[in-house]
Amino acid sequence: MKHAPVSPAEAQEALDLIENTTQHMRRALAHGGMPYFLIIWGLVWTLGYGATYFLGADSPKVGLVWLILTTLGTLGSFGVGAHLGRRVRSPRGLRIGLYWLAWMLYAALIIHFAHPQSGDQLALLISLFAMMGYVSSGLLYRSGFLAILGLAVTALIVAGYLLVPSFFNLWMAVFGGGSLIAAGLYILRAWR
Amino acid sequence: MSPFNELIHQPVRLQIMAALNALDDESQLDFGALRDLLGVTDGNLATHLRKLEDAGYIQVTKTFVGRRPRTYIALTPLGRQAFADHVQALKEILKNA
């Protein structure tokens, strides 16, 4: 390639174009599927905890509601993941999927052997494990937004469990699920 | 002095190289995703990709996902080095101004 001098202004313009494109690309990679995952699981939480509150934690229907919702949430997440996998082919997508599978397995084992003493404690543990996954994957994949969201929702979960134990499930439906949905909608609006 | 690269410096090709450079070494970007990111037409993008491919800067892989044909693009090691050199050349122009 022969040397083709450009003015400093043109060089700066080119560097700005590179920087903008790089940022746009990194944001698309980091947050491409995140809003959809957040909305899906926010809906699962809102509907699941809402049903638990209004039907009563001891109702036999509650377990069925959670089973249906988590199955739909998992299928929806796989659908979003498969769609994203078509846009960027990368071993990273498989690694993220395996990360969450391992996380679900260990969370289920730990909760099983911890023997939570009430429905609220069970809900607390599951929710905290979910947020631990958000924070750790946010740190792992350099998504400060996801890590901070995980910490903020963790604070809401703990506050609800300690301050309003009688309304914990309702609290989780509104503030837990609601926060995830709001965060997903915010990303869709602000980062696209 | 790092080499100034006229082929890469064209604005659309500069953006293509910057977008692909943001991927890690193992990743490939779908043609449609790159087109949407840059806001260019299929034909325009294909023309610029061909020039970069001819120079050995990118690798274009055509495959099928299900029954649909898909085209994936990735930087080659040569392309990554050429892009890094070009960015350095731009910075040196600013530095020497």
C-alpha cells in the first residue's frame, strides 16, 4: 500500500468513525439478547409470584403455575439464544448457555440440600441465586449494566424479605419481576 | 511509521473492519447483521466485502442454517494486523500535526 497522507482533521474523523462503529458493535454483542431475556424472566417472576400471592403459597395450583412459567421461560430463552446464534457464530454463545445450565444445576442441588423452611425462604433462595447469576455473568462478560441490575434487584429482594415478610410474594411480583421488565424495556428503547 | 492503508480507509470498509475487529478471534458475523449495523444495501456491502476478501483481510464463509443459506464474515489475522497498522497510522498523523 502506498502512503496516502490525509489531513489531521480527516484522520480524526476516521478515528471517530472507528470508535463509534466499535462501540456500536460491542454494545450489540453485549446487549443483543439481554432485553428479551430480562423481559421473559421478569414476566415469569411477576406472574409466578403474583399467582403465589393471590392463590396462597400452599395452593396446589401454585407449583403447576411455576412449572408452566419456568418451562415457557426456558423455551423462550433458548429461542432467543438460537436466534442470536444465527447472527454471530461464536463459541461464546455455547459457553454462556453452559454457564447458565451449570448454574441451574448447582442452584437446584444447593436449595434441595439446604431444606428451606418455608415457601418464602425457597423463593428468597431461588431469587438470590438468579441475581447471583446476573451479577457473575455481568462481571464475566463485561456488562456493567447487568451486574448493577443484579445488585439492585438483590437489594430489593432482601429488603422485601426482611421488611414486608407478609407481602413478600407480592413485593417480588411488583419489584422483582417489574424491575427486570422495566430494565428490558429501557434497553430496547435506549440502546437500539 | 505505520503504513497508511488506502483500501481500508474508505468509510464503509473502515466500518466493516472496525465492526469485525470488535469480535473475538473465534467469532464470525452474519452478513445481514453487518448490513443492519452499517445501514448499507446488500449490493454495496457485497462490493466492499469482495475488495477486502481479495486483499486477504476477511474470510467469507457460506453455509446453511436449516434450509436457509447464510453468509458469515470474519477478519483474518492479516486483516486484523492491517487494521491495527492503519489505526496506528491515523494516530501518528494526529500526533505529528
